[in-house]
Amino acid sequence: MAGKLTDEQIEKNKEMVDNMIDLMPEPRRSKMMEMFEGMIGMEFYTAPASTRENYHACFPGGLCDHTIRVTQNLHDIAKVLAPNKFKTSTLNFVGIVHDLGKCGDGVQPFYKILQGQSTLWRRQRGELYETNKELVYMPTSDRTIFVLNRYGIYMTDEEFQAVRISDGQYAKTNVEYSMQETDLALLLHFADRWACTQEKQSE
Ligand SMILES: [Fe+2]
């Protein structure tokens, strides 16, 4: 569900993600679990998905909530448009990791509470978080790939492309992939984009 989350809902979302990871083949399953046991996991379950309330899922736990919605959309769309083409574990994997770069780099978080302003100021303007300027700059999808690499989680070429261009043509850096997208990349992008629309409609 979109909107502010209770501790119970955050815990329920954590269980859902754990269950999806559990279906992944080894060694991916173990490596994903190892990654989520550390700083990345902590951020994944509690971070927002954006910095401002007029973006999407800008509340504690928003990133995980958004990720689950994307993964569910991906299953729904794939069932209709590409039935039996992708394994459940593949859809779970690209859905879960597509915004992983928003968790930071495994050492430092990506999102921080906006500093230097009062809670009232932040609430009135809807500017609740800022991105961590101490991280070496890279687009979020590149940081996702960096983090997966740091934890030794390898991807197929199709998975790599889908994760790399999950923002579709909204990201200038994806223009070279235009008309070269695999089915998985197209489905993941639309699942992500549709989740944003769902979240905006329900907040
Ligand atoms: Fe996303």
C-alpha cells in the first residue's frame, strides 16, 4: 500500500522481500541474503524512494514498498504480454534490485534527512530528504550495478540491460539503448513507471 507505513507494514514488506529472495537459485539467493543482512538491507527496508513528497514514495519504507509494487506489476504484465517467457526468480530479481542504488553504496546511505531546516520547514515544502553528496557521483542504476558487483552478485546480459535502463528513455544516458531494449527491459520499465503512477494516485 502507498502512503505512510506503520512499523507492522514495514515488517510485512520485509517478509515479502525475504520470501521473493528465498525463491532465487543459489548462489544468488545466499549472496542476496548476505547483502540484505548488512547496511544495504537496513536502508532498503527503511529508506524513502525519493527526496520530495511531490515525487513518489517519499516516506520511511517507501523504497521497499515501491520495489514490491514494481515486482508485482512486473509479474502481472509479464503474465499477459510474455506468458511463460521468464522465470519467477528472474522477475523477482530484477524487480527487487532495480532501485538498489538508492540504498547507498554499502558503506554510506544515499538518502539523508534534509539538514539545516526545521521539521516544519521541510513538511511545508515537502522537501524531506537530500541525497548524500559524499558518495562518488553515478546515476542510480549505475550504483545499483556497483553494489551488486561489490557483493559478488552476477547478472545475465538481459538482467543487466533491464536494471541498467529501468528508467527507460526518461534518463538521457539510456538513449543509446533506444529500440534495442529486450523484452525484460521493456516490461521492467513499464512496471516501474506504472508503480510511480499508482503511488502518486494513492498518496
Ligand atoms: Fe523504481
